[in-house]
Amino acid sequence: MTLILNASTLHNVLDMPSTVEVVDQIFTNIGNGSASQPDPTAMSVPSADSTFVLMSAVGGEEGVASVKLLADIPSNNERGLPSQRSVIMLADHVTGGPLAILDGRVPTRMRTAAATAVATKYLARKDSRILGLVGAGGLAAAHVEAIKCVMQIDKIVVWSRTSARIEQFTEAVAEFGIPVEPVDAIEDVFAVSDVVCTLTPSVEPNIKGEWFRPGQHINAIGSRPRPNEREIDSAGMARAKVIVDHLGTAKAKSGEYLMAVSEGAITEKDIAGELSAVAAGRIPGRESDEEITLFNSVGIGALDLAIGRLAYDRAIAQGLGLDFNLSN
């Protein structure tokens, strides 16, 4: 039997602290070799602007293989549809039997924030207390919820293009009891924050490396996984110690990485390593209080695997989801 998990069921069975925990563990497992994260595969044809990306992984400790079919369709904005849509499939890694099919929206949102939290755990200064957010959209509140699992947040400094977004964000995080300070310019976020998350779907770089301060940690998250889109300029990539979620994925889909390379600001050798190697203790994370660190988050299939396993186990335990026999 195969369990089908829709978005509402996934909302019911997943929580952020557990998601951060399993994402931390899967990064560690990739680093120690008990999980495998291959490069993504992208497919397209000239008759449409759609790109379909296969994001796969297999985890020995998790006992599953997974694949997410991610559709990236810019013209969906004109149709009133999300530009990115996805579905995840889990299979038993021993027998190959299909275990579950999951709607991709909830796992993608949660795993993105959880990966940021894990990077912050290993790369931010231990005395970091002020969280800066560039952008106040849907991912912003999820990032506060995730990062507070690994860091004490005394204040949130946030910039957005619209005051309405700031108000919505402030309401969304009110339950955490953390003061929120809106600022007028992106540069103002960097001027006071210990950890900064960039959360805008920017095409042209709106973050300048000259704003980075010694000891700061930056999580670059917002740009869509397209080679020609980025938030961080080349100077920022050159100025920071850059850790990626997966080098093969960054080389395929990260505009931050690819455009900085094409402009001659960095080379592949300037990338300090992958977050999995840091989590497994194979390479150092932050090496001094003055170091500027940057996590280039693109998104990898192993995170969907980890969250999918968590959701599947909890849905089984709670009797949730639609059980379906695909072989009939």
C-alpha cells in the first residue's frame, strides 16, 4: 500500500523543531556517507517555458529513497498559479516498494527554513542575538520559527518593500514574543544584525557585499533556483566564507555561485565546502568571531527525504493519509 499525504495532513503531522532535527541529521548522514545526494537533473523542451527538475536522494538510516519532481514555470504567474509546484515520492530503499506520495508545498517551505537553521547552528557566532530579515513574505515567519530552535533571538530587524507585508509578518510571529523592528533600507538590516536571511525572489542582486560586517553570518535563500537570478552580488560571494548545501546543485542552479564565477569574482576553489561536511565534522564551520560566513541555499532532495520520512512515520502512527494500492 502507498500512503497519499496532502497539504493539510502534512500541516498536522509536521512541526518545526522535529524538522530541524531530521534536517540536521540528514546533512550529517550525507557527510559521513550513510546517505547519498546526487546532482539534480533538469529537463525542458522548446515548446514551453517549463523546467522540470528531478531532486533525488537515498538514506540508509532513513530506510528510503526519494525523488521530488519540481516544476519551475515562470509563465504560471500570468495564469494565477504558483511558479513552482512539486510532488514527492518515497520508496523503501531495500525492496523498492512505493511508500508514500506527498504534496511538495509544505515540506519545501519547512525544509528550506530548517536548512537555514542548521547552517546558522554551525556557522553563526555563538553569541548571535539579532536576526535580520530581507523580505517579509511567506518564508520569513517560517525562518524565525526554525532559527529560534538553534539561536536565542532577542530582536528581529526586517525590511520589506511594503508596509502591509511587515504588518502581516509581525502578526505571524507575535506568538514568539520577539520584538520586531522595521527598517527603511536593506543596508540598515546588515548594519545591526548578527545573522541575516535574504528572502526576496530577486533577479538582479539587491545585496551588496560591502554591507557585510565582520562576524556576520548570511543565509542566502530567496532567489529561485535559476542560473541567472541572484540576491547577493559577486563582491559578497568573494568577501565571505561560502558554504553550499551541495556543490553539484549550486553548479547547476545557483545564480549566486554561477554569476560570481562568470564575473571572475570567485572560482570553485573559493567555495569552502558543503554543509554536510561541516555537520559531520569533516571540515570546520566558523573559525573565528571576525569571519564572515555565507550559506548558499539552493535546495537538495535529501531534505525532502528526511522530512518525508518524518511525515510518513507520523501519519502512520496517527492513522492519517489516504492508503492506496497502486498495483490494482
